[in-house]
Amino acid sequence: MNPIKSQDYILQWVENRQSKGSYFFSFDELLTQFPSISPRAIILAVNRLKKRNKISSVHKGYYVVVPPEYASRGILPPTMYIDSLMVSLQKKYYVGLLNAAALYGAAHQQPQEFYVCTVPPAHRQNTKKGTRINFFTKQQIPDFLLVDTKAQTGYFKVSSPELTAADLIQFEKRIGGLNRAATVLNELVEEMHQEKFTKGFVQSIPTSTLQRLGFILDDILHQSAHADALYTQASSVGCRFFRIPLKQGVASTGFHSTNRWNVIPNLVIEYDE
């Protein structure tokens, strides 16, 4: 088939999907939809549509439709396609860390990266048209700690405020350190609910993360009610608090750990109020 004709047919199909509110498709779908067009011709048509800013690649073999209002950016916001992408990849996921905190109103500025938690194997960080998706992994993602959040194209998964708080501590190096984690946590705490610190929650979080989170809530942010609720549930499931440093990789000799979390305060945390 004539390459121009192939492009026209595929563009028409893409625009028809967009008119129905579907902004995401895969290369395999094109092969299925256009069996009379050779794979090479489809690749050429796709490349031409990308050059015209009609579509954009968001992952190997996966594309989003770029409507006119996003033509200047050349890509959709990740919240509009992340669910479709991860469903197509058959991977559990959730939007987390600073992006989740921002959705709860707990961020001083819009995150420059888009943080997505998935199960192994890990994905490489993905930068497309200035949008960087920063993947981090966990062995298990418990559904009861996720929140369905509305986007223009449907829903996507977001970590609950409580899970977001734990992740900010566990993955603090990914967001700029404990000072930034504490700054965000100081605002996020308004969205956290003590009754959400359930047995299931504490069993889903590494004990060392619970200790550091509890210590920061207790001794840094002075959120004793939240700290008490977390400590009570951790005790009820038999968490053993071994002596650990607040900041890994920093000298911890010569410090006491007389707090109930058994955390060595080897870092002075400074946070914006």
C-alpha cells in the first residue's frame, strides 16, 4: 500500500480513537487493525505521525494521541495515560512520592519528575518530551493502600496519604533527602488519618521505615497522636525495633537512642513549615 495512504488510514484511526476519549494505543494494536499494511509501512506511518506531533511515544511500542491543546508540549500529562500503559504492560503500579503528595496538596512546588511504583522487574527511568517518569519498585503492592483518582481520561492509582508518608521516608534519597521528606510530610499529615494505621498497613511497610517515620512524626514534627497510633499498631503485630540510624550512610556512633522508636538521631532535620 502507498505509504501516504497508510499514514492517512492510521491517522484516521487515531483521530477516531481520540474522538471516543481513547488517547493510548500500542504498536501491536496497529498490526491487528491493519493486517493489509506491512509492519515496515506501519513503522514509517507512525514515525511520520510522530514528526507531525500527532502522536508521541511514551514507552517502547506504546503511543499516546496528542490533541491540539497539548501540541506545544508534544505529549500528554502522565496522569492521562499511566493507567493504560501499566495495564497494557500487565504491571501493578501506583503514582507515589512527591506526585502523590502534590495531589493531596502537600507539595511546595510541582514535582519535576513523575514517580511511579511498580513490581519487579524494574523499568528504566523514562524521559519523553521533557517528561521524566521515575520508576521505583516494591516486591508487593497492596491494593487496600491505593486510591483511585480521577483524570481526564479515566482513573489512575495513587498511594494513600499514609502509604505516601511511608514511601517518602523509605525512598528519601529519590526525592532529595530526609529534610525534603520531612517538609512534605509536615503538610501531608493533615490528610493522614490515625485509623488508617491498621495492622495491615504496618505489616506492609518495612519495620525500619516504620521506625523512622514514627520518630519523625514524634520528635521532629511533634505529631504525637499520629505517632501513638502508628506505635500501637506496630506493637500489636510484634514489630521488633532494633537500634537503627535515622540517616543511613552517616556516622552514628556517640548518639543515644532513648526514644521509643530506637532510632539514632544522627542527623539534624531541617524542614520548611
